[in-house]
Amino acid sequence: MKNLQKSGRRLLILLIVLSCIVYHFPTAVFAQENNTDFSKLHAKYAVVMDADSKRVLYGKNEDTPAPMASTTKIMTCVTALEYGSGELLCTTSSYAASMPDVQLNAQKGELFYLKDLLYSLMLKSHNDSAVIIAENVACSYIYQVQTGIRNDEAGVLTEKALDYVNFPETFDTSFLKNITNEQSRELVSVFTGLMNYRAVTLGCEKTHFVTPNGLDASDENGVHSTTARELAVIMSYCIQNEEFLKITQTMQYNFTSYRKKEGAAELTSGTSYSVSNANAFLNMYDNIISGKTGFTGDAGYCYTCAYKCDGRTFVVTLLACGWPSNKTYKWQDARLLLNWARENYYREDIIKEDFYLKQIYVQNGLQEVIDAELHDTYSLLLSRNDITNVVVNVPEYIEAPVAVGDIVGSVCVYVNDELMYSAPVYSKNAVARTDYNYFLDKLIKLFCFIDK
């Protein structure tokens, strides 16, 4: 008997030890199985994000602000798409023409259609194109506010002296070729104001845009910068725009500039341009749907890209990913993070159509219970190390009357104790209240029936 007791104790101790190992070290074991060594990351700031939920799957200094160089241009592009028309004829100012390399080498007074400039911006990262876009879309925004087409919801025109921006008859930006550099910078600040407004609406509180091209700069509100997390949020937003995706997936694009003589109504063809896509990762890794590179002296090499396949969309952002001659570090880091995400995260249905919700008892009602229902389903990318908890907040009792569609509770989904999703629970049926007025009404109807 004593030997049996000893054996039992040994077995119990062994089970406790084994359970402690499984409980305390699952992440280390999992990383080893997938042969992922995050210490090999070159970037000082990095994120791989689930683009659908905006959940950071892996982060390295992900909330630390840093310069982001030409990855800025993803926000420039989507802002231009939202506030400008592709057929907007854009005039090149002397300030725009003075931008440093990388340049389209546009000349003062040269005319371009906005849709063409967006390819120059995103494929070849031309700094002058970014400023041409900014000035002309700012003019378009000002015109729309002045004519009542839209309100200045972003508040970017407040306290700005814009007397030189006037449109006597029809919209025309030809006056831009004659404005001063200071006036150009003011127009650019209108456009970056729209960029900052969009960032705020996306919840990017640590992002600050000073330039539309990502050149190192600062103003009275801070340094041109973002965080790895917030740049991933911005990219997740950009890839919802079909025109943005079309532009960033194009490998080669040809277009022509235009000229207009003083007093002439018709345009004449100018210079022919051809731009090729500098995002080499499009051809290096399958299922990359968008991306943007960047480099400045302060920012170092930067990169953001989006991957989509099998119902999964990952966004990778890399800031300060080496300096010359470390140009290939960003490709290595992007590959490491995407490989890890693909191997570890799969979509799981957490709230399905047949999700069970208990009945709710009704007090002072014609019926004793009501059925509850959810109107939405919910799925999420999860790894085997994630701990998911679904909390149903529905009361035991509810007071009548209850109408169909009344909110009677909520369902919350937590992953690793972080709230990821919350949805209302609705009443599936209606229940009238059995109060004094109800019985009086019934009594009156009863007597009326008898009288008949």
C-alpha cells in the first residue's frame, strides 16, 4: 500500500511539472518549432498586423514615433484619391519643381492630370510629383469649400490667408506657376492638414505629417513621423481603396504632360514620361498586393507592404531598417515577418450564425420569455497560443414592453485579455406589457364585443 501511495505521489508530481512546462513556455516552444528568430530583425521599429482587425501580431518598438520617409506617400495617394478627381489638371509651381531627388523633373508651368501624377508618386516615389499633387488638390479642396460643395470638416482652412487662391469663373490652377514659395508651402500645409485629419479619424494619434513626400521636416506641431503600428493602420486603410491598389500594383506606366499658351483654350502635348515600380517585393514574394519603400538620412530605409491570400491579410511595416549600404535589409525583414505570420495565424470563426444565446425572462409581460439574437458573425486570425474568451452580457430578466430589435445585451470577444470585438444582442420578438392600461383595454374590448 505504501509503495502504491509513493507511486501515486510521484505520478502527481510528474503531472504538475509537465503542466507547468506547458503553461509557462508555450511561446518559446512554438517559436522554436517554426524556427523564427526575431533577434535577426534589422529594423528598429517593426510590426506585422492583421489588416482586418488591426491587431498587432508581432511588434518591435511599435509605438515609438520615428521618421517614415517616402512611406508617407501612401497617405498622400489615398488623400488625393479622396479629395481630388483623376481628371484634375495640375499646374507645376516653381516650389514643386525645386524638390530634391528623386524627381520626375517637372518644369514650372508644366501641366499633368492628377491620375498620371499618382503613378509617378507611387511607382517611382517622385518628390516633385508629391508637391504638385498637394498644391493642386489643396486648391480643389478650397474651391469646393468656397462654392459650398463641401464643408471644411477638417478645419484646415482656419486662420489661413488664401486671398491669392481665387477662381473668378471656373476652377483653374494655372495661377500656381506665378505664386511665391511661401504661398506654395501654405497650400501644401492645407493638404498635409487633410492627411493629418485622416490619420486622426483612423486613431493614429502619434502620427504627424509635415510634407507630402516624406522628406525630413518639422513644424510648430512636431517632427514628420509616425509609429510602426500607426503606419500599419494607415496601410490597412489604404488597401481598401481599389484605385490605390490598382496604382501600386502597376509595374510600368507611361503618360504625357501638357502645355497651354497664354490666352489659349486648348492644351498641347508636352513631355512623355515612363515610370516603373520600385517595389521589388511585388516580384519577390507571392500574394503581395501593395507596398511602398522609403529612405532619408534621418529615417533610414523604410518599407510597408500588404499580403493577401486564403482569407488572411497581413500588413508589415519597417522603420529605420538600416542605412546605406543596407538596402536589402527591408526585404529580409519583410520575408521573416510574413513567413512567421503565415505559419502561425489562421482564421477561426468565433461567433457563428448558430451562436447560442439563452432566453431572457420577461417581467410584467404577455410572454414569459423572449429569444435573443446576434445580427453579425465574427472571425479572427488566431495562433494556437492565443487564449480566446467570449463573454455574453445578457440579463436574466427584462421588463416589458419589449420590441423586436431592442438591444437587450452584448457579446464581447477577448483575446489574451484584450477586447477585440463587441456586438449588441437584440430581441428576436416583441412582448407587450400587462399593466393596468392593458387590462382596462382588454375589458373595454370584451364589453364592446358583448354589446354587439
